[in-house]
Amino acid sequence: GQQLNQSPQSMFIQEGEDVSMNCTSSSIFNTWLWYKQDPGEGPVLLIALYKAGELTSNGRLTAQFGITRKDSFLNISASIPSDVGIYFCAGHLGSGGSNYKLTFGKGTLLTVNP
Amino acid sequence: AAGVIQSPRHLIKEKRETATLKCYPIPRHDTVYWYQQGPGQDPQFLISFYEKMQSDKGSIPDRFSAQQFSDYHSELNMSSLELGDSALYFCASSSRGGNTEAFFGQGTRLTVV
């Protein structure tokens, strides 16, 4: 099956710093998603990407859908303490029909020191 | 806005017992997904339903079954529980017609002792 390689596994940064994490896949996806998960809670959708090369922002978050459709990155600018959590990339093949099951990366644990 | 509701939030069962997890999707969402997340792991897809029919199947053990009812809520039935079934179980819903991505519930933490 498809696998997503997410890096880094963890990051320790100071408040105010920028953060970057990425995912690569062994095969293409039609949709890339980025989720954030707090301990014991469900993943919360941050950004969805639908077209190769697409660059999308959501506040301090920016994500891009790689041109090859096999990779994506997420940037967080000017980090704040509430950015702490686990960030997951995810992809699916759905496109106007079936096959919307998500394949997740292993996650990036982000710690922000005030 | 209404979110995906899962119940119970926490469940403790003994080995070989049976558990039933419930999921109430966001109103007007027609698709439900179930995921299992072990400690320190990423969520793994189990099964999905679209318009009350099974639409996809992942790494779901034969001891588990699920269905989606006429009101679109879904239940995951787990029998002959094993210690390794201890995990967070998430339900997510989406709308194919509305072209929305999956929104997750808060999960059910199942502990098998």
C-alpha cells in the first residue's frame, strides 16, 4: 500500500520561530491534507490541497502540493505556544467519486518553548 | 457548528469481551470512516461507508464489524477483544456531494485489560 514519509519526527523551537515539515510518498495522491492533533483528541483539518503546485495559506500556516504529486510541505510562521501538538500529513486518491480513505504520515511532534 | 459525535469517550473492557462504539456524523454528511490509532502511532484506516453501504475496507480484523444505519450513524462492533485492541478509535465524516474533506470526532479510548 501507499506510505507517507513525514519529517522531522519532532521539533523543539522557540516561540516566534518559523517551522517547516514535509511529507513524501512512494506514489501519487490527488489530495494532500494537513491535520493537527492534540493529546487524546481527534485530528483537526488545517489545510487541504487539490492541485499539483498549489500553494495555500491559512493564517500563519502555508502548505504546498508538490508538482510531482508525491510530496507536500507545511510551514508555520511566527510560532506561538498553542501551536504545540502533533502535525500529520495525509493523502487520498478521491476525485469526484470513490477512494477517499486517508493514508497518514507518522506525524511531527512540535514543541514550542515560550 | 455541529461536529462528529462519538460515544463513549472512554471504555474499559476485559479480554474476550465485546465492545460497541457509536458515531454520529455531521448532519448531511453521507460518508463515515473508522480509524484506529495505537499509542504513538498514526491513524490507520479500518472501514468506510457511503450512503449506508460499505465503500472501502482497510486493515480491519475479522473480529470487528461495522455498519451505517438509516439515520447515517455508524457503529463499530468489536468482539473477542485482545490487549492489542487498546487504542483510540476515531470516526470521521465527509460529504461526497458537498465535496468536503473528512472531519474527525474526538475519539473513543478503548482499554482492554
